Amino acid sequence: MRRTRGFTLIELLVVLVILGSLIGLAVLGGGIAGPTRELRGEAERLAGLIGVLAEEAVLDNREYGLRLSGETYQVLLYEPRSGRWQALADKPHRLPAWAELSLELDGEPLQLPTPEGEEGDAKNSLPQLLILSSGELSPFRLHLRERRKDGLRLLLSSDGFRLPRVEADDLKARAG
């Protein structure tokens, strides 16, 4: 007669330890919204926003703009009747406290306003980046980075015709 054999308690515990370890590695490997992952998400969100605005500008024959500060960005719409730029949202989108933006237009760094200094002029502010109904964009290089010295640095850039993509911002390659 053949005896049926079940699993021993030790075998079950070994399987549970292995499963627990694999789940722990999956969580750590996928990341718990750490700064690197969150910064990449912010960069992808901004690149996607520019892409959507470029499509809407052409389809609706409207001019859009982005108003940037070191820590925020806001979408503006040009109103031809009043000749003014109007914010599409009440408040600008704020980056995490550990992240910052910088901008180059035509190869020259642009001094971005601080969010505090911007609030007084918010109604009369002009965008730094234009997204035109002709399908053109302002040629730009937008740097998004962690404030810490060795933190992740990402770049969104456009020559004025193509939509920006998120790529690693390698400062050494440009300096050399």
C-alpha cells in the first residue's frame, strides 16, 4: 500500500519565506514612488501636457503657453478679444519640494521667477513657452532635476517643430 505524503511544516515555511522575499523584491524593484521615479513621472507628465496642448492648438486654432517658475508651471490660453493670456487653472502645478525647473530659450538660460514673486503678476503674466496654432513650439531646453547634487537630471527639449521627449540630462556631454 502506498502511503500519501503531505507537506511538512518546514517545507511550508520555506515556501512562505521564498514568496515573501520575491514579493519584497518586486515592491523594491518597482519602487515605492521614490524621488527618481516621481521626477520621471513629472517629466513625462509635462512632456505629455505639451503634446496635448500642441494638438489642441492646431485643432482649435488657438494659442497656448506655459508659464514657468523654478517650482511650478501653468497653462495659459491667449484670448484674442482681450489681447491677454488667461490661466486655464486657478493654481499652477507645483513640483515636489525636492525638485526644480530651469529653462533655456535659444541656447541662453532664462531667469525664472520665484512662485512668490509671480503671484502678484499672475493675471498679467506672459508665458515663456509658446505652443502655436501653426503647430510650432518655442525652441527650448527644459531641465527638471532633483535639488541634491548627485540627483537625477532630466531634459525635455524641442527644436520648435518636434514634440519634446524625456531624456537623461548629461551636463558633462554638453560641457566637453
